[in-house]
Amino acid sequence: MLLLLTPPLLWAGNALVARLLQDLVAPIMLNLLRWSLVFVLLLPLAGWVLRRHSPLWQNWPRYLLLGFLGMGSYNTLLYLALQTSSPINVTLVSSAIPLFTLLMGRVFYGQAVRALSWLGVAASMVGVLVVLARGELDRLLGLSLVSGDLLMVLASVLWAWYSWLLSRPWPGQADSRIQADWAAHLLAQTALGLVWCLVFAGLEWLWPESSVTPRAEVQWTWTLALGVVYVALGPAIVAYRCWGLAVSRAGPAVTGMAANLIPLFTALLSLVVLAEPPEWYHGLGFVLIAGGLWLTAQGQQGA
């Protein structure tokens, strides 16, 4: 049970800490600092993956793409989304990732989807729309959405693509030795993902200041240092390891449903730390998304 609860709690804290740090560091710079520290922490555990004759360099296009989607794009968009949207909204929208994964599998990978799963997709998408519209039909009809909500939708689609790439073999290339070692697998993605993080951070410095992309300045304080340590050690390394162990012991179906706890933990933490109480539409959205994901899982188990 602890393995199932730890990752959602740490990932909820990721959104919360990023919101707390937004006045100290620009969002893309925070992402660069986070994955740079992850890189350093993983070196003693799996430094062999960077050596000259490592399978990584035979498979570098795969890990460059995984790094772009998982470390570069997803986390960059998540931190940018928090500039204009709340942690509760961000995590509720991201809880629709399994649905985007299902749709992508059906369209691009020929994955069979049963009627019950489509009903789950419909229910969960209604939940996402409730959150995006903040419970106001006029807002939905007028497409009056904050930019952070839309960025999180894009981030969720990219994470769905990332998930499919993780589960599919790379044509003509074997990297089973890396995939068998969780630290090596994460370090390989992080090493090449840092290339994208550097590119995006450079663009952030050059981009005109706005509400979504604030000036790329860093205020070096102990608060920032502790925040970076948390988002690197907790949501990246510890959560990733616990998630892998939970999948191996409880199975992917049960473990995947645990991700529905992320918005619940985010709402509780936001109430305690940010004094941002959840609204009624957050609760309705959570029920619809969680119920839809349950129906989807039941449908896929029978497929």
C-alpha cells in the first residue's frame, strides 16, 4: 500500500512546490535545475550507462526523443501551466493522461478498445471539461480558458506519447540491459533530456516577458535550494522507483488507478500550504475522471 501511495503524494507535491517557487525561479529554469540535480544523483547508481561502449549511444535517437517528451516538454509545460493555473486544476487535467494514452493506442497502434472503455473515456473527458470551464457553461461555450489549462492538455498528450514509446521496442535496436536497470533507464533519458532542457532554458532567457513566461531570473535562496532538492529527489527518483516496484508487485492495472489520487492529494496539500480551498467543480471533475478511468480499466481488462 505504501508503494502505491508514495508516487501520487510526491507528484502532487511537485505541482505544489513549483507553485511556491514561481517568484524565485522561472518555470523552465526550474525544470533545468531539477533534471540537472537528478543527473548528478543518478551518476553513482548508473554511471556506466554514459560510458563509451554503453548501449545508450547505439540507441541515442530513442533516448533523445524520450528525453524530449518526458524531461523536456512535459515538465516544462507543467511548470509553465502553474504560472496561470492552480495546482488542483493542473493535476486534475493531467489525470486524463490514461485516456489520451488509450486514444493514441487505438488511433496509432491499433489497440482494441471495448465499449465500456469508450464510456469511461467519455465520462473522464466530461470531467476534464468541467475543470477547464471551472463549472461555468458560459465559460466553456466561450472557450474562456486560461493558458495554463491548455498547456496542461498539451503536456498530457505528449506524456501519453512518451508512455507508448516506453512500452514499444525500438525498431532494430536492443537496449534491454538499460531497461532492466531502473536507474540506468532514468539516467539515459535524463542525460539526453538535459539537451532539451538547456535549449528551452535558453529560449526562456530570450523570450519576451509575459504572464506565462516571466523573466528568467533566479533568486538563490535556501527556499529555492530545498525546493529543487525535493522536485529532483522526490517526484523524479523516489516516485519513479516506487512506481516501478508497485507495478511489479500489484500489476499495472491496479498501480495505474493509484494515479487518480494525485488531484486528491494536491487539493489537500493546497488547502494546508497555499490556503487554496478546492471548489465544487474540482470534486465533480475528480469523480467523473476517476469513475471514467475505472470504467476504462474494467473494459481493457476484458479486452
